[in-house]
Amino acid sequence: MAVAEDLDSATDSQWDWVAEQTRTYLASGGTEGHENNGVHTLVLATTGRKTGQPRRTCLIYSRSGDEFVVVASKGGADDDPAWFKNLLANPSVGVQAGTHRFTAHARVASAAEREPLWTQMAQIFPLYDDYAQKTDRMIPIVLLTPQTQPRS
């Protein structure tokens, strides 16, 4: 069960550039790496479904009310990203969005929620539409609902 405190000790993404961005983001307390040309990213910590160890990655996000929205695109690959598989197995996650750190509950957007959220996310990051064309899978949209009050 990942919680906010796992962000500091979690294993980084296997992708070097993501791992470097994540480390910079966390080392700065969220002041570096949170926003780039109007696109916001957060750091997500999940529990490894096979290892039980915390894992972390950086993801583009948006907001829908009190929830944070992320896309499990994996660049349009035919399989879901590991972080998504992990949160399906254990939906308790740690999140840092800017300087705010909190524990959240992750859930996949319902069919009714998905279409407007996809449009919202593709406006923020148009490559999501390209990724959707590269794969036959329905790219999941995940909603992260804070379970603890965000703290700076």
C-alpha cells in the first residue's frame, strides 16, 4: 500500500530520463519539474504488484474537481505501463503535485467520465491522440482522489 512517504524511498522508473526528472522534482521539493510550457507533472508512487516495493514515476496531469487526472499511455504501446498495473493491484498511491504531497486512492475513469477527460488531457498534451492511433487498446485514464490533506 503506497503512501505519500514512499515517494522518497521508491525505486525510480526504468526510463533514465523519467528517473532523472523524478529525482530533480523531488529534490527541489516540487519547485523544479512541476511545470514546463504550461504542462504540469506529478510524481506517482505505487506498490510493485510482484515485489511489494514502492515504485515511482513522473506523469502529466490535470485536475477534475478535487481529483488529479493521469493517462496510462505508455507512448501508445500495446500494453499498459507497469505503474498502471501496479495501481490496479493496489490502488493506494503516493502523489506529489508541485509542492503538495499526499496519499490518494486511484481508480480508472468510468466510460461516462472517460470521453470528456480524454479531450481535456489531449488538449494539454496533443500527443495522446497520436498514441491512441498507435494501439488497439483503450488507453486508460486514472483519477487520483486525495485521501490525506495535501501538505507542502
